[in-house]
Amino acid sequence: MIKAFEIAGYTREDVEARFGALLNAFRYGAPPHGGAAPGIDRIVMLLADEPNIREVILFPLNQQGEDLLMGAPAPVPPERLRELSLKLDLPPPKEGAKL
């Protein structure tokens, strides 16, 4: 969780100050859940006789979390940011990072 917030530009101190209770709760693990999802993608996988769920999943991603069909994530064109009145204040990319 700290790492995800650091990517978003928060310091460890910010995260602990703003989200301390949540951070502390996750130190004990994910909350219990009943696993009540219907698993429709897995049912379709079985019906289609596919050995891999990636062949039938609705929004497939590769191992890097990229959607190759949509080309996402991708840079946002400056005109789109202006249209939405948004300004990005991103840290400079780390050396060797993929843009």
C-alpha cells in the first residue's frame, strides 16, 4: 500500500497520517471474505473447453497489467488534458523505466 501511494506522489508520512487506520488494518492481512463471486468467466472457460481463463476473460491484461487491445496504459494527449482542465504533476521517470 505504501508503494502504491509513493507512485502516486505521497510520502510514507502522508500515507500514515491520512490512511493510518487502513494501513494498520492491512498489516494483519486482507479482510475475510466469503468468496461469493459468481465466477462467470470460469464457467465460460469450462463451457468453451479452454485450458486458460485468459482466452475468455472480458478485459485481458498481460503480466505487466497492460491491455494490449486498447494500448493501455498510454500517455494522455495534452489537448485531452486541456479539454478536461487537468494538469499532471508527475515525478520524473526513474532511469530505465518504460514510458
